[in-house]
Amino acid sequence: MSAPNSRGGAAVGRLSDLSPLEAGAVMYLRLWSEGVDGRADAASDFDIALGADQGRAAMLTLDRLCSLCAHHGRRPLVRHGLGCACLGADENCFAQMIAAASEGAREDAMMMASLIVRPDFAPALASLSEELGLALRRMTTAIPLPTTGHKTPSTVLH
């Protein structure tokens, strides 16, 4: 990890300011960047939340996406530590790219992708962002809220 005060590492907010999908994108970027153990933790999360097949596919997408950033980036993406509550500028751009792509805002995702990687790799990064974003969307919306089993007056049929 580069120093948080270097280009791209300046704190621009807190993880708690992000939507669950955006915060997930940052956390999985951080986990992937931790190496083998972090990647195993990410893969486990995906398997638990999405099932074995979709979990494997999501992990493969994360791996391809982060590898593309690492090998064809305009410069190294600066990340904060795994337990850090701050949100760095590069991490925010990454999260916004994933969120925009998951919402079908392809032009916005392409614009942000071109800030992260060389222009010739931006379409591939935007496409992978959409795949990962959709997986994160399934993970963050598929969790049912706990219930007591009691009906509230608004749900009781008369």
C-alpha cells in the first residue's frame, strides 16, 4: 500500500458515507490487495452470499478487475488499510465506477475507468465493473431482514 497522503490516497470521506454496494467494492479491493489470505476471505464471502457457482464467478471477476487495475493502471491505485474507516480518493473513484456500472450508467463507468487504467483498457474495466457491481448488488439486497413473526397493524388483513 502506498502512503495515504500520496496522490490518490487523500481521505475524501469515510466508508460509512458510502452505500453498502460502494463500501463493499472498497472492502473487496482492499481484501484483494492483501494477497492470498485476503483473497481467500473475499472468495468465502462470495460463496456464502451467492452460492458456490455464482460466488466463484464473482471472485473471478474481482480478480480480473483488480489485476487489470494493477497491471494496466495509469498509476498504482492507492488504498487505505483493511481496517481503516477513511475513504481514499482512488478508492472513491473505484467505488463510484462499480456503482455506476451496476446501475447501467455505462458512460459514467467508462469515464471513471479511463481515470484508473489506460484508455484502451477502459472498456474492459467498465464491463468487469458491471459484473462485479451486479454481484455486489445481489449480495446487498438479497439479505432478508430479521423478523419476529408478529404482524404489525399495517400488515393485518381486515
